[in-house]
Amino acid sequence: MSMEKNNHRALYIYAVISVLFFAEKEIFESLPFGIFFALAPILAIADNINSNGWKMPLLLIASVAIGNSVFQVFVHSGVHLTDAIYSAGSIITSVLFYRIFRMRMSTTVSLLGFILLMMLFDYLNFLWTGINDRIIVAETFSGVPHWVQWYSITGILGGTLWVTLVNIIFYFIFFVANPLFKRQFRWRTTIIALIVIIIPVIGSIRWMDTFEYEPTYQNIDFPILTNHWQGLLIAENPENNYNSMLNRYDEYLGRTSVWLLLLLILSFLVRLKINKDPAL
């Protein structure tokens, strides 16, 4: 009973940590570091979903995701209720699929599935609406477009990949085997995480400095990727507009994530069938 109570307390702490990081990235748009940590505690909560107890972890995951979405509605006028529902649903679904994949797949493959699903939901939203709200993970950097000038190469899904990858690294650092409660600190992995965060930012700023024109990112607020990709390097040429340079159907990372996810789901179903019928 004591161990179960301690476990429940840990899950509550994880949920609070996630909420705080989600709030940070909404409130401090000029330093949205919270997005790099907010998803990691949710994955740790999902690890506790099992046949002996699934209601509480699931409720906490839903509460964090819905709470973040509702907060977005109140903080940003461009986010509507339908957007919030979609945002919460994408987080909940991606985390649950990660947990389902863990039933038959390795942790690495399951986390890959989580990344692909997050990218898929952002891709679908981008296809339907374009960049017009903050529910796309990559749009978190609307206040700091000088961090992500490389969107003109990777597309916005490059930002989603970046964020989810860093969250997974922090998931291993702070939540696998409960190092937080054992007072352990994984220095080498932390350094790797910081490198993965810092190098794209420095590279973007340095790349931007090589151009002779003065970028207009100081004036860009919401959204960063308008019809002419204002604030990005490709905005230097007015002819390189939304439709000709990188329109919503040219997100190659989005298309790739769809096919990889289909292969992953197919592999999962095959393993499920083999386990049910060993004769196969």
C-alpha cells in the first residue's frame, strides 16, 4: 500500500511538472524552453498504465493535455475551442499509442512511434488549416523565429521532430528508473540534450547573420509562417511565397512520417498475430 501511494505521488508530481513547462512556453514566448521538457513527464506517466491500474495515469494524461489546450485558448486569441480539442486529442492519442506499442515492441521503436504520431497530427493540422494557430508544436517558436530559420529547409515538421526528440532524451534523463527520486543525475545524456537544443539555434542565427539584409523577425509575433514566410530567410525574395517555396503539400517530413507510421503499425499487428497464433 505504501509503495502504491508513493507511486501515485510520483505521478502527480510528473503531471505538475508537465503543466508548469507547458505554461512556461505559452507565457514566455521569447524563451519557450518549456516545450522541450513538457512531454517527457507525460511519457513517464504513460509507463504506469497497466492492467493493475490504468484509470489514474490516463486521467492525469488527459488532464494535462486538456489543461494545456484550455490555457492556450485563454492566452492566445488565435486559438479556438476546436483547435484546443484537436491539440489535446493529438497528445493523448500519441502517448496512448506509445504505451500500446510497448506491449509488443521495444522502447526505442515505441518512442519512434510517438515521434511519428506527433508529426502526423501536426502534418494533418497543417494540411487542413495551414499555420494559423499555436496548436502545431513547431509554432511554439513564433516568438523566436530566428531560432528556426532552417524551417525553410526542413519545413515546420522539422520543428516537431526537434521538440519530440529532445523531450525523449529528457525522458531518459529524468524519468526512466525514477532518477529524480533516487537523486541520480545523468550528466552525459544531459549534455547530449543541451547540444541537440543549442546547435540548431546557433546554426540558425549564424546562418541568418551570413545574409546582408536585416531580417524582420523582431516584428513577427503570430504566426511566424505567413503566406510569405515572413521572418524566414526565404522571405528575402518576395517571389518565394507560400505556394512556390514550401507550401502545405511540400512537407516531405510529414509525408515520410505517414509511411513510417503505417509500417510501424503493420509490424505491430504482425507481432500481435504471431503471438496469438504461434503456428504462424
